[in-house]
Amino acid sequence: MELVDGRYQIQGVDVLDICQKFDTPLYVYDAEKMATKLNMLKDAFKGLNLKIKYAAKALTNVSVLKFLRTQGVGLDVVSIQEAHLGLKTGFKPEEILFTPNCVSLEEIKMAVELGLVINIDNISILEQFGHAYGDSVPCCIRINPHLMAGGNANISVGHIDSKFGVSILQARHLLRVIKTNNIKVTGLHMHTGSDILDAEVFLRGADILFDLAQDLPDLEFVDFGSGFRVAYKEGDVTTDIVDLGKKLTVRFKEFCKDYGRELEIWFEPGKFLVSEAGHFLMKTNVIKTTPATVFVGVDSGFNHLIRPMMYDSHHTIFNVSNPNSETTRVYTVVGYICETDTFGWDRKLNEVREGDIIALKNAGAYGFSMASNYNSRFRPAEVLVHNGKAHLIRKRETMDDILRNQVMLDFEAEKAEA
Ligand SMILES: *Cc1c(COP(=O)(O)O)cnc(C)c1O
């Protein structure tokens, strides 16, 4: 979003006009921004045989999936339902990596039926998988290299207490199970969480996977997951993709030479591709002054965007309706949910008036995809700006959506019958 002649725009489309047309609360995504981020990644690894598998759970709208497909990415999915969304939007099964955690063997069998690339993250299921398929269905193994990545404890998944992946400390057991069941391992995978800061952490993980790879002769790819850090506020340190690209390219080439074959390198960015492409737009219902602060009460809440309450994440907030204000004031921006529901404490915003549109940045990833109907509120609508035009890609819900699938029992009739 950029300020042009005193009005906020996305690809030349006026943001207040978008709100007027589609109403608030509203998620707005910029397709051009997604493409830019994707190209950054492609450029950084252009020396290698790179495959990008977009982590669908970050933002699963079918139009976004379809747009990213046109940009040449594959998908990383964590449930059979996400796989179906991917297939529906035209991804080929072999372009989809199925990376679930703690799912049943039945769900993995469904993924095999669909023809997805299977990623297994525990020895128990791997044994059963091997027993069922032998070497007739290849698989990838998710390894936990026990790297301590930065960031929030809830999104760091590589540590020793993590439930994800087969611990690298179990490597010998893992290799025994693979050998005994004649399992064909075509991929090695790690994903250590959402906020890895620097190239060094990736490189340490890479070395661990490269070591293990020497015992697995059928590999076709090594998947480094995601963990790219994105900027949430000014001055945030982000993963230096160019630096990572340079260093990992050198190491990966050396590894392929040792291994004797050129393998593909995979990444599964979610946040990196879509976080900054999204803004969440809300309308100010009320300005409420208390002895402690001035609240901006908006027409949304953690039912629509849970990250600040769940991960303590900081999202930059600004006033779209008053860009030329002479006055900035300190506000606490809160939602309308009947529970503590804060989007941001002590934010300096251009003076906010009731009715003003407030924007929250970095809303593309884990925004709508984590939204709920708590308080029986409708989930927001979604808009994708593409080629200088704002397209509705998800309608606002109605009472029918809230009532769908609920069953209202008729107690009076039951009583009359008795
Ligand atoms: C969630 C997830 C990702 C994406 O993580 P981001 O931080 O959004 O980039 C990648 N791979 C797997 C297996 C995941 O579960």
C-alpha cells in the first residue's frame, strides 16, 4: 500500500474506495507483492535446481493458490483438505508435498491415493507406511535437526521438546526402519519454525541433512522448509535472502558433488510470500477515553486476526482515512469481542475519528486462515488486487453460514410425543 497524492493505493486502486465497495472488515491482498517476493527467492537461488512449495496454510483462498500456481510454484499442504483445495485450483498431485503432523495412517493413505509427495515425520507411521507400500511408493522424511531458531516459542518447531519431525538423534533407528522395510526415500526435509534469523542456522541444518543423505541413495530433493523472517515493523531484522542464497548455493553444490548427483533444492515459504501482501482493513466504531488510555474500538477482533493475542505479534497499524493529519495521538486499538482483544497497545496514529478506516499490516499470512466465527460474527470478505483491479475472492458471510450444519432439536415435539 502506498500513499499517492494524499490517498492510500494498492496498484493504483484507492483503498478507501475498496472499503466502500466491499465493506469492512476486509482482507485485501496485493498479487504483485506476492510475485515480487517470489522473484526475490528465485533470484537468490538461481544457481540451483530450485522448487518452491508455497505453504498453503498461511493463506488458502483458492484464487491466491491459483495465482501462485500461475507463478510456477508448487504447494506444501498439511491436511488432506488443503490438498483437495490445491487439486481443485489445478495443481498436479506430484507438485503437492503432503507434510502433516500426527495424522492417522488412513489420511496418509488418502494422500497416496491422490498421488501427492508424502512427507513422513515419525518412525511409527514410517514403519507402517513401509509395511503397506515397501518401495512401491517413495517418501520424504522430515528430520528435526534440533536447531534453536529465534522467534516465539509457539512457532519455533526445531527444539528438543518439539513434536515435529524425526529427531536426528534417532538417525540410526530411522535408517534401520528404512532398510528393513525397503522404503524408497526420495527427499529429506526440515522446517524449524517461522522466525529463523540468519543463514548460519540454515547452514547448520543443511549440514545435518547432508550427513544423513549419505546413507540414502535414492534422494531426488532436499527441502529446507521455511522460517524466513519478515519485517513487521520498521527496523525489524529480516532474513537476508541474498546472503542465504549465496552461502547455501555454495554448500549445496559441494554436497551434490559428494553425493554424486545434482538434487533439487526445495523451500516452503508461507509468510515470506504472502504476509506483506496483505492488509486487514477495519472501521472505527467508537473512540473510548478511559482514565488509562484512548481506545480505538474497531468492527473486528481476534476472531478475524488472532496473531497479536496468540503469538504476541506486532502488526503495524495506521489510519487510512486521515493520512494528512497534523496530529498524531497515542491509542490502543481493540476489537469488539467480549474478551480482552487487543490489536496494538500504545500506537501512535494519525488522529482517529469514529468511522475512520484502520489498516493492519502483515495480514496476508495466518490472518484469514486462522479466522473463526467466535461471538457468532461473520468472517471477513477477501479481495485480491491483480492487474490494477480489485477482485472479490471471498464473499462476506451471512446468518446462513453461521447456522449451516447446526441442528436445532425440537424439545416441545419430543415432550408432546412422550
Ligand atoms: C507452516 C509451515 C511452513 C510455512 O512457514 P512460514 O513461516 O509461514 O513460512 C512451511 N513448512 C511447513 C511444514 C509448515 O508447517
